[in-house]
Amino acid sequence: MIKKHCILIGVTGGIAAYKICSLVSSLKKDGHEVHVLMSKSAQEFVTPLTFQTLSGQKVVTDMFTVDYTPDVHHVSLAKKADLFVIAPASANTIAKVANGIADDMLTTTFLAATCPKLIVPAMNTAMLENPITQDNLKKCKQYGMEILQSGEGYLACGDVGKGRMPEPEVIKEKIEALLEPEEGFLKGKKVLITAGPTQEAIDPVRYITNHSSGKMGYALAKAANAYGAKVTLVAGPNHLEDPEGVEVIHVKSAKDMAEATLPLQKKMDVMILAAAVADFTPKVVAKEKIHKNEKGMNLALEKTTDILATLGKQKKKGQVLIGFSMETEDLLENTRKKLKKKNCDYVIANSIAEKGAGFAGDTNHVIVISSKEEIDLGMDTKENIAQEILKVCLKK
């Protein structure tokens, strides 16, 4: 779904260099042309052969090798680049690029490149917070470079604090946002997204649930955040990491999700309900564990609040409501009915009968349905599908 680009990844000395292997692999898998440039110290942590294997391109390490093609290599790479990323970016390299120093192939190519540039700092907390480093980062910003803020946590030196490099998937999200010309089309918008399953308690031990992993809703939250929206994610039980920059409200039951979601409607511009909310819940929850008996057990159920329908009834002019339709048969017919019945602007039709689509997996196949059109987005990763859903439904 995403346009393919030429991306230069500059890797400098730091233990976090090993994490860039998965970033390079992921970008290559998406079809991008990825070139890795390594500083001398970076090669002490990861071998050039590793990046060469993952990228499918010769790794650039030396200014004076004769193995390259006859063109001036740092200039030719700089010209074809759509984005230059330095990750991890050491304090030393940040100081160099902030002040125009070009003493190796990485910094020389960086100086020659006119494409957008992203710096991902990773270092000891004291080094990062040193006024000199902070001044250099400010200078980089003044020159138009993007800075991806370091995270907090346990560092390789044993300290706990800022300076931890963001995870590869976070860096990738930022890369995709910078490469896409649509970046920022949701700026100023408040977006509410629900994700994951709900758990309906039977007793203190057992509950009713479904196979939803939350991956589609989380991908939507990440994409909306990358496109500039202020995102609130109401998430049922799952094993995913909370998306960076997104307000996450964790809930368990359908009742919890309704209570968290419905009061937020008045503040929102867009509501995307990707959660697989239970339609029924036990009428009575046993206070103690229910023990087996010879006769079996009848479980009395009652309907839960229909969150999508409630939002549809209360929807104000200008608000956009997007639902999801998970079906095993009659996908389009049932989704068209849901669109009208729940007063949605769009419903995303998703068949779990198709291999590679639906719950738990990393790919999906959806059809965006509105009263005016039906757009088949094909099979793709959930991250790419999420971006396309937002562009089709909200980029006007």
C-alpha cells in the first residue's frame, strides 16, 4: 500500500545498533530500497555483513575503498535518498552533523543529502542531558532535522533514565509518517479508537471472550497518531505494548468499555470501533468458583450495551463514526445492513473465513463500505491496512 522509497540508515556506535537489524529487515520486507552506512565504532557492535544480508545492498563503511561504482558514492546515494535516518545516533555523531563535520562516509553522505532527515539519539542519560548535547539537538532541529525523542528505562551502562533508543517499530512508524505526504492530515483532530476483546466474567476463574488480539485497533491508533491526531485508545485485554504518544485506557468487560467510551464521544471528531465487544454477558456472576456436576450447567445471558449503535444515535454533525464488521458469511450484505442500522459513516468489512485475514494474525483483508462507495483494500499488513483505512475515510 505504501509507496516504495530509498531510505538511508546511518548506524553509529552504541549497543542499540543491534536493534536496527530488525528495522532494516522490516523496511526491506515492505519493498523499500534500504542502504546502511556504518561508522567505524558501529562495526564493533554489528558486522557489515549482517546489514548487507538484511538489506540486500552493499554496506557503506569506508570513504576510500575502491570497490564502489565509478560515481562519487556519497553524492549518488545522497541524491537518490528519500529519507536519511541515523539510529542509534551517538552524542559524537549528533555533534558532527549539528556542526557540519564530515569526516567519514556516514557524515559526508548526510551532509550531501537534501532529503528529510531523522535523528534517533541513544546514549547514557548524563550524556543526553548535557547542555552541549541538548544545544546540538536544538541546532539540528533549527536546520530542519526531525528528532525522535529517547525513551526512559534501563540502559546498557546500568543506569535508569532517558537515553534509551525507541524500539524499531516506533522508529518505523516515524519513518512512514515522514515518507508519506499525507503526514499531518489529522492534525488537530481528536480520535477515539477501541481495540481488542472483552472478558465477561462467569465466576472468579472463568470468563467468556473471543479471539481478537487487538492488533488492528492498535495499528489504527499508531497510524492516527503518526498522522497528527490526538488519539485515545480504549483497549480490552491484550498482550500488546501501548503505542507511543497515545492515551490508553485499559478495560476488561463490555460494560467497562461502554463506560469508558460513551462519555468521550462529545469531545471527539472521529470514532473508530475496532474492538470485538461481547454481545452477551452472564446475568449473574458467581462470587465463588462454580464446581463441576453431573447435570452440566445452563448459563443465563443478557445483552450488553451496543456501543456502536449508541454512538450512532448520539452522533453530532461533523463527527465521523467508523465501525467494523467481522463475518463468516454474507460479508457485504451483512456489512451494508450494519452501516445503515448503526448510523455509521463507514463500516470496515472483514471476513474471518479468508486465510490471512481476521483475528490474531499480522495481515488482513478489508473492504471499506460507505453509502457512496465500496473500496477493496486487498490483503496487506495490518499496519498498512490501518493507514489506508484512515486515508480513505478521513483524508478529504
